[in-house]
Amino acid sequence: MQEESKFYIIREEILSDALKKTLMAKELIETGEAKTINEAVKKVGISRSAFYKYKDYIFPYSKFSKGKIITLSLLLEHIPGILSSILDIIAMMKGNVITINQSMPSLGVASVSISIDTQYMAKGIEELIKKIEEEHGVRKVEILGE
């Protein structure tokens, strides 16, 4: 009897170089920047055997989050317009805001949770989080759940 596969979310920092490069090669192939596996593995500096060893076992988080509702937890400085700029980022990436909950600011920061439908997003969740984190006044961004 075959055991059911388990899935984990792991931060990129602890992945081995071979796993990271496998993901990079897969992305090059998906985006058309590399026409063949051979071309992709040469560009990222990994062997074909390592690529084939890992390719069916590692995927970017966005592969599993596409078309789902995710909830982000944010810690924002109490600055006028910061929530509006975050909503602009979500809209620009074609995310659909479902709910917003914000606490009263305390000690110059407020907690905000935003539920987003990712169905029409052209880019992945990682890119959305990166853009939000780059916004002035954003102290922390986490995925609460799906």
C-alpha cells in the first residue's frame, strides 16, 4: 500500500543550492527563457541528473496558491495612505480583496489582515508579498492561511 504524500512549506533560505537551481531551471522553461532542459540547467549551473532527481518534488508556493483565497497578516506603521498603497499593489497585480480587518494603531503600528482571491493574479503570491514588503511603512507581512 502506497503512503500518502505529505507537503510542507519551507523558507527558501534553508533549501540546498540544487533545489533552488532546480526551481530556477523550471521557471526558465515555463517562461520560455530556456527552450530545453539542457539550456535551462546550463544557465543556472546544475547538472541534468540533479534537475531530473528533484523536478517532480519541488514547486514554488504560487503553484498551489493560484485561484485560492489567501489571508495576509500585515504590521503597518501608522502613516496616512499606507493601507491605500497596499490595496493599489493588490489591485495592480489583479488580486481581488475579499475582506480587510484593521486594529486600532498602538505605539505607532496597526495590525491588518487582508483576504485576497488570487484567481486572476498574473504573478505569484511571492511577488505580491515582495512588493508589499518593499512599501515604506510595512514592518511585517505573513501568510496566515488559505
